[in-house]
Amino acid sequence: MGMFSWTCAVSGKSLANIHSGMPSEQSKCYLVTPSETIYEDAYDGYGEFGGKDVYALLGDGDRNKGISAHFSGKGKFDIKVVLKENYHGQSYEELEPSEDCEFQGFFYEDEDYEDVEDE
């Protein structure tokens, strides 16, 4: 099974999974859907937020259907993830869709890690 991640709908910064070596704050986020906002304290990389699978939500309980719908652009809603540091109660309608993270929340380039060491 592959890892999934997105960029923050506010800052554009990558949502890192807890195994990536990035700062833990980059793994704390909110999934904002049309019907609820779900907090995740330690994103694990597989699309689960607060015990709910985003792809199962998109696929009416069927994860595989949800993955297919998302990647074909036919999901029930756009995935909108906001890093905790950027979330100030924004509603689903106020946010732009999150982009798929090119690093899958884990496979960062060396210069990304260098930035962490400088902090």
C-alpha cells in the first residue's frame, strides 16, 4: 500500500507523515469536509484522519472506490487538509482544494531536511 499526502490548503506546505523525520508540527492537521472537520494529531501517511479514512468517505465506505474517484477527479468532494498552525476555523467553502503532495509526505529531498536542521 502506498502513502498519501497533500499540501496545506492555506500555506501550500506539505503534510508530512510521522515517519518522515520532519517536525511533528508538520503532521498535525485538520481534514475539512463539507459535513465535518476532523483533527489528526499524528498523520501516519495512509489517508486516515481522526480514525476516519478520507478515501472511504469519498467512496461511500469503499476505500478502493474512493481512491479511484479521487485520482480520476470524480470524488464526492475535494480533499482539503489544513496544517494545525494554519487552521483558524475556516469552513470547507472558504478553502481551496489541497494538492497531492509530490513527496507523499515522506520522500523529501535533501534540502527539505537541511531546512529542518537549521530550525
